[in-house]
Amino acid sequence: MRIFIRAALWVTAMLSPLAAFADEPPATLGTPVSQETLADQRGGDESAVHNNVRITGEVTDNTATNVITGANNIQDGSFANSSGIMSVVQNTGANVLIQSATIVNVQFSDP
């Protein structure tokens, strides 16, 4: 019981300074830079985007005997409350090479 009380007091002591920031406005991102500076620092060419994923794995000289494989199921709600980009890789076999890649292109432009 003493350990629980000490832990609760420690958590309270650690979080109480954060409460002081709750009423403050969020920080700004800083001074904007000019269009010319942004043009000099941009990382790509909007007219040509080349995405290449080179996946070259091999499965060779393998054997599998007396192998029992199962089923893969994704149940209702498996992705509930998730956000962002999700990837699911499932394997029901033996001697399987699973290679996966994701490329995300983000373009910021005038609406």
C-alpha cells in the first residue's frame, strides 16, 4: 500500500507543473520565411515523382514437412480508434518470405 501511495504522490508531483501550461496559448511556429527561401530549400520537382521499391528477397532450398498452417482473421473493430497509415501482413504458410513497403507522398499546395 505504501508503494502505491508513493507512486501516486510521485505522479501527482510530476504532473502538477504541467497544469500551469493548460491556460497558456499554444506557441507559434516562428517567423515565416519568404517564398524565395522556401523555393531554395524545397526537396523535389513537382513535375516528376519517381517512387521505386526494390524488394529482392528470395526463398530457396527450404523444406517444410508435417506443417500445419492456420487461418488469419481480422475481426470487427480491429482498427477501431486507429489513425494514420496502417499495414497488415498475414502469413498462413511455411517457408514464406514477406516483404512489405509503403511510400507516402505528401504535396502541399494552394487549395
